Amino acid sequence: MRPAGHGIVTVRADVLSVVAQALALDELLSVSVELVRLGATPRDVALDDLPDLGPSFNVAALWRHHVALLERQGLADFG
């Protein structure tokens, strides 16, 4: 028996973009769960509502952030 509806599928042009998209989804879901826990109702977010900083900026910044977190915890050496 295969579980249904557990996990995500994402398709992007490169691995960094796939990781960035998955991390962004995880963060959005965490914020939504916290809003519900506090008694608020999360609203729908459309891509048009978000600032467009360009995919290379967003992906690169998010990647650097997570690499720094791993290095800080001694879990990776990407230097």
C-alpha cells in the first residue's frame, strides 16, 4: 500500500532552485500553522502579491543562508 498525499513534488531548472522552492514551501507552511495556533486564519497568497527580486537573487540568498546554518552547526564544509 502506498501512502497518498505525503510529500511534495517540485520541478525547476536546477537543483538550487528545487531546494529553494521546497524550503520556501516549508517556511510558508510553518508560518501558516503558527497563525492557526494563534487563532488567526492564514490568507491565500498569490505570486502577484509577492515582490519579484529575481530568481537568481532569491535562490542564491536562500542557499547561502542554509549553507551558513549547516557550517555553523559543523555539519558541512562548503568552503
